[in-house]
Amino acid sequence: MDHNGDGCISRAELDRFEARMGGQAQTPKIATAPAKPEPPVYAVPTPIVPAAPKPVGAPQASAKSAAPMAAPKAAPEPVTAPKAAPAPAPKAATRTTASAAPAAVPVPAAPCAAAPAKPAPKPVGGPSTGYTLFAPMGGTDTYLVDMQGKTVKTWPGRDASTGAVYLLKNGNLLRTVSPARGEVRTPFEGEGVSGGIVQEVSPRGQIVWEYSYISKDVRQHGDIQPLPNGNVLILAWELKTRIDLSEAGGSVRNHPEGMIWSEHIVEVRKSGPRSGYVVWEWHAWDHLVQNTNSDAPNYANPVRLPQRMDVNYNPRRTPDWLHADSIDYNPALDQIVLSLRNTGEVWIIDHSTSTEQAATSKGGIMHRGGDILFRWGNPAAYGAAGKPMLTAQHDARWIRNGRPGEETILIFNNGDRRNKRSEVLEIKPDYYFKATTLDAEVVWSFGGDSAFYADRFSGAQRLPNGNTLVCDGPAAHLFEVKPDGKVAWEYRFKEPGKEPKPLFRATRISLDHPGVARLSLK
């Protein structure tokens, strides 16, 4: 039928075929070429979070010699009776703007595409499961207690604890301690000043690694943070002299003692039982602004450069200018959150930079170098008007992915001694890609009334079941609250025959934590 050899049957050829067959033939099926596939539709790729930056930097001095451990002491006496009265009800979520964003700061860009958030687990009727870890400040021992208040593990020691303690995956403890008085000559002395040594301790109580970061120039204090790669972030002071202060445009009127204990962070890699070397560092002193000396560097109105710290903002007129008291790391973002008690703020900085980039305003995933990405709590710290939201706060922690309120930050806001009201705040920062963000939404809170006040230390931790573990540090009182504010669990620490010691904070350890399996629990 196909007379022209084109592989197709025309209408005329079909008619002739039917006439030849006397109209008896069935109409053949016409072959059709396969349909062309539709062009693929490409989705916008989710940004890939790069791996941790390659270490740079120079080795540091070796640590001081490890000391033999003391014999175990008597276990603390728990008190686990729940409160009769209900806890303060949580406040409704509110939108808080610390201040209007300065005119020179551009509007933040929309966040990059990300995987959809996992649904938050529904809170159960009772407390979460697991163990609670803490180290009384000034004491020598570290304790792990179960949900009945029984001490199931004690790590004895000889050095005075400064309160920061972590359980590692290998079952070892990472903790901070102070050297004996007079053991190291350092200018960082005074009431409440402690720290200087980081120790890793085996389940049997042996010091397997010790790193001393205390000298005439620096001193570890406050908090530390173990990283997934085995390194440790150390929060520390560094001494800035009268000459340093003058060259930076600092005013003696704001710093009457003529010196500053500025904050910096070092990331240390272990290199031996009593040594390590710095592979990354960040210094607040590299990110200053001031408006008192036009001949000095970084002369500008602080409100126009909120990504930098005003060197002359020192309302307490103390050398301990910023007093960072906590550090936490978010591996998904490769960012660090800090709590700065004396400025009443929390900051976010980029950890994806190199050491060289961290000293500038360029580089890293956020392309901002070591500048402040987000700050919240006290607009006066950068010269803006607005109500302070934080006072003497502690323990700013990321809420990890997969937990209720992910991509938020939990803060223990101690409050001032005049009003005597503490609260726990959960905030969600505005996105901070192109501009330093000054706003956050309070999505949950607990406390805020006169029945709950802790003037020092303290902390809070969001738990997998949606509850929150609260540590009233001065009272050594731990309690777990549900999202509605009701108390689900309670514990008071007391060592028999000893003066009460405060707690820096406490951490709930889950039953499936890899380190728990390596411990011999009672």
C-alpha cells in the first residue's frame, strides 16, 4: 500500500486499498512515532553544607602535668519529691523587636532552601528518660544521677571544677577545672574568676588528656564545646593593655582600669596526653567599632555597624568587658552561638571561616568573615534605642535538628537583682545572610515571675520529648517542665555533711547515648 516508500500510509492510498478489497478489508492501524519525552523539570537544589574547614594555625604550649586522682567520695543525697504548687505557666509566643534596624543595614535576604522540618514529637505525660550529668562548682567530683535521683556514677577528682562538663561518645568526660591558687601567675584574678584547664577523664577516673590554657596573656573561662571531629572549642579571655585600648579608640573613662579582658575562641586539636595545638581561632578584638576617636581605626557610629562591637560600651566599667559565659556549636550550620553576660546579648558567628578570614569581614559560608551575624538582647550595646530583653543571661544553646522548635535558641535569662525574676526563653532569629540581624521571635518562655529567680549561672536544655530541663544554679535545683509549664520531674543536689555548692548547669543524657554503654553504672 505504501507506494511512495515514506513508511506512512496516506488517506488516498488507504481509499484505493479499500476499493480494491471491495470494502471488505479492515482499516489497518496507522503506525505512529513514539511520543517525545517531556523535558525534565529540575528542582532548586538544597544547599549542601560543606565539611568543617581544614585546620590552620600554629601549635600552642603544652599543658600542665596530670595529677593523680583522689579516692571516690560519698555520693550526694538526692531529694526527688515533686513540687506541690504548679510552676509558672509559659507565656504565649510573641514577636519581639529589640530595636528598629538601623538605616544603613540592608534588609536580610530570604533564607536558602532547606529540607522541610521534621514534625515535633508530642510531649508525653511524664518526664523524659535518661540520666542527668553535672559537676558542682568548686567541688572536685562529677555526678550522673538517674530519674529516681540515685547516683549511678561518680567521677572523683582533685582539681576544683568550674562546672562545664560533657559526656563524650567514648564514655570519657570532658570538663573544665581551675589550677591550685598560686600555681600559675596570671592577671585574670578576682571574685568569681576560675578556669584555665581542660581535662578528659576516663570512666575509671584517669586523666587521659589535659590542656592548660592559662598564662600572663590568656585564660580559659566559662564554657567549652566538644566538636564532632574530636577537637574542642575553648572560650577564653585575652589581655589588652592600656596601649592596645588607646590604639583601638578605647576611652579610659569607660575602662577606668586601663585594660580589657577581651573574649576569644580557640579550637584545639589533641596532640598528646598533655598537649594540643590551635587549628582555628576567632577574636572579638578584630571586630570593633568606636565613635570617640576619629584618628583611631573603625571610627563610625556603632548603630550603623551592628556587626561589630563598640569598644566603649562597658556599663559595668570592669576589665571583664564582655564576659562570655557559654558557647554552643551547630554542625548543620557550622556556626557558633555565644552568650555574653555583661552586654546582655547572644551572638552568632561563622565557624566555616579560616583563621585569617575570621579576623576580617569576608569569607566563610556566609561571606561575612568573623563579623557578628546575629545579635539580640540589648540594643544599647550597639547604640540603638529599645527595651533590653536579656539581663545577665547564661547558657545559650541551639535546639538540635529533629527536636521541637528546631533552628531556635534556648536561653536562661537570669534577670536583674532588683526585680528578681528569671525566665527561660526560646527564640527564633530572623535570617542573617546579608545583614546583621537584630530581631527574633520569642516562641516559648517559662518563668518570669517572682517565684523563680536564679541570680547566677544556671541553664536550660530542650529534651527529645518536648519538655525542658531547667537548672537553678545557685540553689542546685533541677526540674523538668512540660510545654505548658507543669513540673514533670525534680531533683535537689546536696552533698552530705558539706556546704551547698552551686551548679553551672546540668545536662540530660539519653539512654542510647554511645557513652552510656561504656560506663559501669550502679
